Amino acid sequence: MDNSQNLSYQAGQTKGQAQEKGNQMMDRAANAAQSAKESVQEAGQQVQAKAQQATDAVKNATGMNK
């Protein structure tokens, strides 16, 4: 293998490694986004449940639940 072939091979190796790193970073970003989405959804469900509890408490206190 002459020098130009060796350099070409090394360039191909480097390009492949860079692409793989890029793919790994994209996967991590997608996982982080999914995790954030799930956290926000869970927080929303908790707020909704608390609001329903507060509504029920007011109804009970005012006798509207009868």
C-alpha cells in the first residue's frame, strides 16, 4: 500500500468514526428529549390530579357533592 492509499484509508476510517460519534450523539439527544417529555407529562398528570382533589374538597365543603 503506497502512501496515498494509506492516507485515503485513514481518511475513510476517520470519516466513519466521526459518523458513528454523530449517530451516538443524536441517539443521546433523542433519549434526553423523550425523558423530558415523559417528565412533563407526569408533572401534568400530577397537577391535574391535585386540581381534581381541590375541586372535590370545595364541593364537599360547600355541600355540592350531595
